[in-house]
Amino acid sequence: MQSAALAACGLLLIGVVLRARIGWLQRALIPASVAGGMVGLAVVQSARGLDESTGADALVGAWSEVVHWVAVDCPSELSGWPGWLIAVIFAGLLLDRPARMDRGGWRRVMAEGLMVWVIIAGQVALGLLATWLIIQPLYPEIPAGFGLLIETGWAGGHGTAAAMGGVFRDTVGWEQGADLGVFMATVGLGWSVVSGIAWTNLAVRRGWTRVSIDKLTTAAGGTLEPVDQRPAIGRGVIRSDVLDPLVFQVLVLAMAFLVGVAASWAVKSVGLQLVGGLEGRVAAETIAKLQRSVENLPLFLFTLLGGLAVRRGLDLSGWGHLVDGDSIRRLTAGAMEFLVVAAIASLRLDAVLDLAGPLAVLIVLAVGWTAVCLLWIGRRVLPGDRWMELGLINYGMSTGTTATGLLLLRMVDKDLESGAAEDYALAAPLSAPFIGGGLLTLMMPLLLEFVSLGVVAAVALATVVGLVLLGVLLGRRA
């Protein structure tokens, strides 16, 4: 743990130096966390190649342990950070600035929830159509669920890919499903970072975001704030002889996080008990799917509500002034920096290329669909004052992980002031339990065992068209 933390700090420092010294990094608006993460990724991949090609025994003394730590132990430790750090970030969103869910707020949340359904349902529809019309005629041995790999890997990520591997194996006996799902998740995550930075630069230069290109390029020209313009990063609300003011804000944030963890445990415990009560009345496969759906509820949903509960509780008790918004934003921004560098440095680039042709078809469709959703559909469905900010979060979610989406958002909204992060988090309950790794995702392979692939693909496509039309209609009325 300590070594991995020091490695992450070192990568962030390297990223700062690279950002200060390399002009194209400044012009491309690439944050230090991304630059440091890419350095870490290159180092880890090189160490893995050395460790696997020569073997640890061929290295002398302590060098074998160092190479093994860089290749295996450190990335393994870092890979567990994003899930927890995302939860920390969302714990601070409504703790810092509680969302006012007025009529306009609910409209934004509904539009965001509908957009997520459009993106993921489109991934399913395109994947199934490609499998039905293109892939299976050329590769008859490929199962009908092959097209689900777009949603499994891109919208679902590595966690869903691992879970769906068991579903593919148990429902259709497809042993390759797990490996291909992880491969798609890895490709999606890599593409998410590369293309997302390009889209972000385009958005800023076209004026699609609240941040102007002049402001960003001015900031990109250097690393340090001017001495006479350095902003305060927080205010103390408690005397330092009692407790350091920043530590006090850490405790407030930790309280919100713990409330979210407790809520997650309670909801999952009750949910699993309710599902367990169905034994004997429902098929064992259905029970297993319901259990996985409950267990896969993301922690950040609960920590978001934990932050809201703590803030509301403090406000009602007259202690709301104890929360310093600037300090909370700095803490969550710090968590974001470590999240980004850990997520990039711990990427696994192992490729499963036995089915390179069919996988290439799915990847091309996924690339095209996510771009259309970002630039065309999202602009017509999402709120006009933050459509690009929300679109960037959705883009990261639908190509890799929510962490990547937040990375892209922070490039144009470094303090998360646009409200897009809050809208995304509040809309997550409308989709997360069902798609992108939820209940419907887990049930799709079983459905394809009983319903024709062509029928399911046609229904999925009709659903996407209907959702897009509904979203455009609602967007015009907003």
C-alpha cells in the first residue's frame, strides 16, 4: 500500500514536470495526472515484458523483486483505487453543494437518464445486428450473445466483463466470453482516454463548454499560478489549536463516505435476503442473476446520497457552516488526480486476438456510435447549458469507466462547477441497476437462448429509435 502510494505520487510529479516542459502536452490541454499515468503505463508494460520474457530467475538479486513489483504488485494495488476514489468524489459532490432538485433539476436528471439508456441500448442493438447480419454468416460457431460484448466491455467495464464471463459460460457454455469481454473493456478504456482528450479539445475550441479556449491555453502556457493571483484553496472553520482545519474537513467527508458505505451494506443485505426468499419459487439461474444485480450496485450511488444526508443533517441542526466548500472541493479534486493516474497506470493491455475480425467489427461500431451520441444525439437530448459536460461523462462511461468520464469532465470543468457531475450521479439510479452491468445486462444471454437473435436485435433497435425520438421531443420542450 505504502509503495503504491509513493509510486502514484512519483508519477504525478513526473506528470507535472512533463506538462511544464513539453509544449504539445500544454497545447493538447493534457493534465499532469494523464501524462504521469501514461508514463506509469509504459513502465508497467515494459516491466511485464521483461518479467515474462526473461523470467524473474534470470535477473540478479533484488532486481527480480523490483521488476516483479513494477509488473504485477504495484498495478494490482493501483487497480483497486478507482472504485473507492470515485465513491470519495461523489461523497463530496452534494456535501459541498447540495443539488436543488427543482423542476428544472428533475428535467435535467431525466434527460441524462434517458441519454444513458440511448447510449447503452444502442450498443446492444448495434452489436446484435452486426452479429446477426455480418458475423454469424461468416463465423457460424460464434454464439448469438457475441454482440453483447460492446455493452459488456465498453459500458460495463472490466467488472461487468468478469461477471458476464460467468454468465456466458453458465448459460451458453461460451468459455471465451470472459477473455473477450476483458479485451473489449481494455480496448474501450484505452480508446476512451485517447479519443476523449481529442473530443475535449475540439469542444473547448468550438465553444461547446463553459470554459473558453483562451482561458485554458493561457493556463496551459505555464505550471504555476502568478504570485499575486494565487487563489485560496480553503477556509478554516475550526481553531488550529484544536484540530487542523483541513483534517476536520477530511473527517466531514469521511462521515459522508461512511454513511454511504453503511447504506450500501444495508440495501444489499436486504436485497439479498429478499432474493433468497424466492428460492423454491423461482429458477436458480434467475436467483443467481438477481443476486449479482444487487451485489453490483455501485458504491458511488450510496456515497452520493451519504453526502446529501450529512449535509442536510448539518443544515437542519444549524451546523451547516462547519462544511467549507472550498476545502471539500480541493479534497475531491485531489482524489480525482490519484484516481486518474492509478486508472491509467494499471491498465492491462493483454489482447485476445483469436477473433480479430469479428472484434474489429464490434469496435468500429462502438467507436462510431459513441461519437454520434456525444456530438449529435446528446446535443439534442441533454440540457443546453451543459450538454457537452454531461456528454463527456457519458462518453467516458460508455467507452471505459465513470472514472474516465470524470477525467474528461475535469479537463473542462476542473472544480466540477457546471453541475454535470451531480446530474450524472442523480440519474444513475435510472440506469445502473438495469443496464451497463445491471439486471437486463445479465439476463440478455439467457434471453437469446429462447428468442431469435433477429427478433431481439430488431426490438433493441426499435427501442433505441423510440428513446431518441422521445429525448429529442423532451429536449425541444425544455
